[in-house]
Amino acid sequence: MALAQAAGAQAAVEREAFRIPPLIRKNTVLLALAQAFSGAGMGLVYSMGPLMILAVSGNTALTGITVTLMGLSRFVVSYPVGRMTDALGRKPAMLFGLVVGLIGAIFVGASTLAGIFPLLIAAVFVFGMGMNTAQQLRVAAADMYPPSRRAEGLGYVLTGSLVGVGIGPSLVAAAQHFGPILHVEPLGLPWLMVPILIVPSMYLVTRVQPDPKVIAENLRDYYPRYVPEHRDQPPAARVTLGMFMGNHARRVAVITNMAAQANMAVVMVNSSLLLHHYGASLWFIAVSSALHSVGMWAFSIPLGRLSDRLGRKPALLFGGVTSTVGALLVTSATEFWPITLGAFLVGLGWSGTGIATLAVIADTTRPGERGRCVGLNESMAASVNVAVPLLAGPVAAAFGVATTGLMAAAVMVPALGLLILVRQALVQAATPAALEQQPLLVE
């Protein structure tokens, strides 16, 4: 407790010393708005995806495939995109991803309307690759802030997704209204509206100046009292999995993040199916998904501040415990509000672990290797998103949906055990020299 209080006092002093410059504030707002517009389509994958697969294929056993495809696309693109951003900057990758996502959204809508299952599978995969590429904006957010305010900066950008939470249900409501009039499937119609949201997001990214990677390499120009964490050390020529996981701070954070991702993958597959089974309309399902997204994004700023002031470990612990409780509630409930509350808690827990993990990675890497390291983290998290949804469907069919809740809770146990065994909070080091000389997470 004394260590956490000391870390909090030190962070408060550093926060006062490192006020956010106007240029950084402007770029943060632009990235947050870009996240808001581009994130609306991602919500449709998780709220409508299982129902789209069921409508086009007629096979309940395949309903987890859209979540798996999103995980697979994330696994495929994350590290190559990280290499791109380390070499060329963050903006080119974000813009490329948004273009690919726009094309994918059009084909997702067209294949759903036409009822062509193979095309739908390919289109969801392409859309996922584009949107996961665009998620490099999270690296961009970390680039622009010193360590004592880094998780808070991530929180500002991620909170932008909250603006897009209401867009998904609005698109679904419009589709339900116009679908019968146009004699088309309402499940496919919202996707044809998604490009209208992606184009403004592309414009907002172009307005970010200079590229956040340039800011990261010259933080002292924006924060005069800042002393570089990694002085006289060039970025790694190669970022390997062994090197990445060799740092204890990253290892524990990444394992916790993977567990939280697996936990949420189960909920993303089952919550919409449960609501549909208990008679909820498409609009109510979209509302439930939106409230899950509120949990994911609405508390990003306070969770970021928690991570900055008390250390990364409390944020990781909070996220892991909250995710576990939420998953158990979703899969054991039989009514709309308990299921939705559980989904909200899962989103909240995922937010806590995700922000703290990204902050740990940014704390322990140089700007020229940060994109690749974040890409490795994304790929590892995505690997569980590939396997878990495919397992959740058969497990639910064989043993009941409540069993998947136990499965989701079980994957969190090893990660929480690792965190509990750590004797110190994951805190900001007192001096830049200390950052170089000791790991941020001490056993």
C-alpha cells in the first residue's frame, strides 16, 4: 500500500510538470473522433455477426465464426502493420487500414443481402484486417504522452469510441425500418452505411500533425522537463517473441490481456444468441451490444488515470476480476438486463487490462520498436480470439451455455494468480535512469 501511495504521489508531481501541450490536445481529439467513427462498424460484427451467419448458413454451430475471423484477421495483420508503422509512421498504416475496412464493409453487406456464405466469410475477414490495422491509433496515442500520463492519453483516445456506441443501434434501427420497404434483409443493410462513417475517420487521421511517431522521438520538444527513457539506445533491429516476452513486466501484462480477451470472446459469441433465444428483438440486441461497448470505452480515462497514479498492476487486477464476474453473470442469466449487465462488466474489465497492458508496452519500448511490440501483443491476443469462439459453440451445445461461463472464468485464473503473486505494484519508476536499470514489475 505504501508503495502504491508513493507511486501516486510521484505521478501527481510528474503530471503537474508535464502539462499537455495544445498540439497534443488537438491530435488527441482528432484520434478520438477517428476512433469514434471507425469503431461503429466493429460493434456490428459482434452484435449482428452471429445472427448474420445463422441467417446465411442456417447452421447454429458456425455462429462463432465471425468473432473467430476478427481474431484471425487481427493475428495476421498486427505484426506486419507494426513493422510498417515503425518504418513509415503511424498515419500511413491507419489510413491504409481504413480503406481496406471500407471495402470490406461493402462486401459484408452485399454478401449478407445476397445470402452468399463463402463471400460473407471472406468479406468479414477483409473488414477485420482493415479495422485491426486502423487500431494503430492506440500506438499513436501512447506516442504523444510521457510515461506519467501515458495511460491517461490512451484513455482519452479510446473514450472516443463511446461516441460511436449509439451509432450501431441507430444503423440497425434504420435497417429494420427500411429493410421491409426495400424488400432486403435488415441484417445486411447497416453494413452498406458503414462506409459513410469511415470516410470522415480517414479525413480526421490526415489532420493529425506531425505523425505521432515523430512526436514520440522528440517528446522533449513538447514536454521541456521530460528526460528520454531510452537515451543513447537505438530501437531493436528485430523484435522477436523471445525478446518481447523476456521482459517480466510485458510478460505478465500480456498474459493477463490474453486471458481477458479469451473471456470476452466467449461473451461476444453467446450474449447475442442468448438474447435472441429469450425473445429479444434485433434492436434490443444492438442496445445490449452498445451497453457492452459503453463498458469497453466509457471509463477509459479514469482507468488510465488509475494505471498512471497507482500503477499498472491495480488496473490489471481490476480488469481481470471484473471480466470474470461479468462472464459468469452473462452465461447464467435468462433475462435481458442481467445478461446485458454481465456484458457491460466484461467490457469494463477488458478496458482495464487493455489500457494497462498497452501502457506497460509503451513504458518498456522505444518509439522505433513500439509498433512491432504492440503488434505482437495484438497477435497474441488475437490467437485466443481465433480458438475460443470455435470452442464456445460446441461446448455450449454439449454442456449448456452456463458451462461456457465457467470456461471464461477459468482462463482468467492463471493470469490473476501471476498478478497476485507479484509483490509490488506495476508503477512508474521514479527517475528515467531507473526505467533503464530495472524492470517495472518486480517479483
